[in-house]
Amino acid sequence: MTTPTRDRCDARDSRDETCHVFVYGTLRAGEINDIMRAAARCGIAPPVHVGTASLRGRLYDFGHYPGMVLDVAAAGDAHAAGRVAGDVYRIAAALVPVLDEIEAVYPGEAGLFVREMHAVACDGATYACIVYPVSESAVSRLPPIPGGDWVAYRRARDADWA
């Protein structure tokens, strides 16, 4: 079930604190904004991969990156929503501003992505995770990504272009 939650990264944090993030697009391993490389570039402790997970939602192709529309209201209806594949990482709180910069999330400014907290089930546990979704209106004219997995979709799409 995806419900908004709060954790330590939702407030001002010290450099020693950690939190969790669910990544589904270019922040995934091997992608252009790989979360591990982002941390290394900034001299921040490497994220710890907790596991693979999915959220109820739909993924859309923005060209060089995906956007996820969460289907929070459909949590009780298995047929109303698809699943978006991603990974859960435990990260240093110091990495949150770096991720916000990558996703162009700035305090007091409206942007494509927003930073929200959602419960994500992963390997038998539930984590309060930072998630960067987009609004339904942002994807009205974009192609959906079948299967909800950006990495598999991008690889197949790029192979078709080659």
C-alpha cells in the first residue's frame, strides 16, 4: 500500500542521519544519474541497496527520462493501477539535496517532479521512502511505458533506434 508518511529526511537533517529513497528512472544503477555515482561525485557515503520493489502507478516516457504518476487511490483495487519497478536505497541525508537538484525540486518553486514520502514494501519490510513522482497533467500527451520498468524499456527502445 502506498500512503504518505514522514521520516527523518522530511525535515532538516544532520549529515549523520540516513533515510530511504525509491528510485525508478535515471537514478537506478547503470543509468545516467546513477545514485551511487551521484553520491561519489559529491563525496557522500555510498547508498546501500536495500532491494527491488514496486509502487502502484504508471510510468511515462519523457524522452531521456521517465515520470511516474502514483496511483495512491487505487491501493485497494489491484486492477486499477499498474506497477512501477524500482529500487530502495538507504542514503545519507546529505544526499537528499543532490537528488533534489537532479530532479529539479526546489523549495517554493513548482516543477515537474515533487518530493513526497510514501511507504514502500521491500523484502518483507516497509520503508518510509522519498519518491519523486509527477502529476497526472504532466503526462497527458506522453506515451506510457508498458510494464512499468524504465531500464528494460529504455534498453529495448534504444536498441530499436540503433
